Amino acid sequence: MSGADGKKLRAGLIGLGMMGRHHARVLGSMEGVELVAVADPGGDAHGAAGGRAVLPDVQSLIAAGIDFAVVAVPTVFHTETGLALAEAGVHTLIEKPLAPDAESATQLAETFERAGLVGAVGHIERFNPSLQNLRKRLEHGELGEVFQVVTRRQGPFPNRIADVGVVKDLATHDIDSTAWVTRQPYTSVSAHTAYRSGREHEDLIAMTGRLADGTVVNHLVNWLSPMKERVTIVTGEKGCFVADTLTADLTFYANASAPTIPSWEAMQAFRGVSEGDMVRFAIPKPEPLRTELEAFRDAVLDVDGGRDRVVSMRQGLQVVRVAEAALDSAAKGITVELEA
């Protein structure tokens, strides 16, 4: 797949850290794309450049003559980097979160919209096969009415993160994917945080909320666990779906019709609902990052519904707003109401 003139899109990448190295690998092997330039003021610690010269900054990346860019620098630099690319007329995907605060995220979204450019955010969980399959099944009514969404995202502290806490680095994954799979925005948030590792930012959050249709949500996120876990559980009238985004597995636990309780012995065995069949679905498992970047490529080319498949900066802004509401709730001990 190439542009209208048959030429490959010229891609640039800024940021060659833990995430940037994977972008470099995928962009360097993607159909219809040529990774022509990479940049990182700190050099190429992971050997991701693939023989390309490592440029020092975003301006030198722009000077290389690129059609689109991927920004994988620390969050604190997202705004200035994104605005420079927008001014140069470069379509851009910025790793999540879009910006360190809602004001900066709004500025980015509005700037790219005014320029008529594709501005996207790297909320990669939307492209996880288990969540993509789950969303389709919810849309088709396989769960009936949705009651609750629970997510758990925990593991050891990543030394690469220094400028944000667990809410904006990790919980933003679950905020975005929950709103996306249910097709419902958040209307209220209540949260508690903890600071256990001696850093200035929070490393644990327990967050509850409500979506516009009344669905109750619960997110448990931390950097304090030796066990790595990434799970989303959606419970509804017909049972529950469990999506493991580490393995990209999706399992359905059916709620069979509850029988009448005829005796004390049967009552002792009653478990709240009646257990039905358990099904683990066999689904294709392409790499989420490749699926995400292919969607971005298609959005730049405006083909195959690419602009509907990417996470827009306007959607990324809403995620930042919910994350800030959670931090505000924890700081003030209040429930924060959000506009749907």
C-alpha cells in the first residue's frame, strides 16, 4: 500500500526508548512506509536506528522531509514536539497520554484540527485482539445489558518512567479501552491513590466511576506488584467476558438460568447466579502495535476507514480529562462529575 503516486510514505520517529524501539522495528518493515529518519537527543541506547543517522531534535526530523511522524518521547515533551510537527504540516501519532494536562491536550487537538492534519494518540490497547473482539461481541448484544467493567493493571515499577505517575502512564490505558469497548463516556470518578516508592508521583490507584448508561467501572492500577497482570472483565445479564491483554485471550463465562432452590442442601451450593458454559475464543492475534500503525498509515492516506480506526487527539484529550478527574478526586476526597 502506497500513496496516490505509488510512492511510499516517508515516516519519521522521535524517541528511541523502550517504546520507540518497537515503533522503529514496525515502521521499518511496514508495507507502504519508509522510515527515513529517527531522532533522539539522548542517542540510540537500544540500537533501534537500524543504521540510520540519529538526529538530535524534532526540527532536524522535519528537515528530513517526512509525511508523518511518531512521537515516543517522555510525556513532558509531547506538547512542544507535537506543535512543531503540526506547524510543519506533518501528520502525527503521539504516544499516550496525549499531553501532561488537559490544557496542553486541548491545544494539540485544536492545532491539528485547524491544520487539517491527522492527529492520533497511541492508545495501543484498542488494538489488542482480545479487546477488539470483545467490543464486537458487546455491539452484537452477546452479553445483553452491561452492568460493570473491572480492570486490573499491575506490575513492577518501570524505571523508564520519571515524569508522570501510574494514573497517566497506566490507568489511561484502561480509561480509554473501557470507554471504547462500551461506547460510553465517563460521567463520574472517585479515586484513592498511594505513594509507596518514594517518588513524587503516585504509584497506586483504586478508581471507581460511572459511564453515561449507568455502567459501573472499577480500575485497580499499581507499580508495586511483582506479578504482572492486564485483565478486563465485563459483566452483564448473560454472563461475563474476561479479556487478558497480555495473552490476547478472550473467555466467556455464561450465566445459565438460575433454578428454583428446592432445599437447604441446594441453597448451600447456590453461587449467586447459575454457572453455565465457559468458552475461550480462538481469535487471530496480530501484533497490536502493527495494527495501530497500519491504521495510522491508512488514516494519513485516507483509505480503508483509517481515520475512524485511529484514536483521535480529541479522544485522547477526553482520556486526559478523566485521568485528571481521578487525581483531583484522590487529592480532595470527593467524587468528580464529568460532562458526558
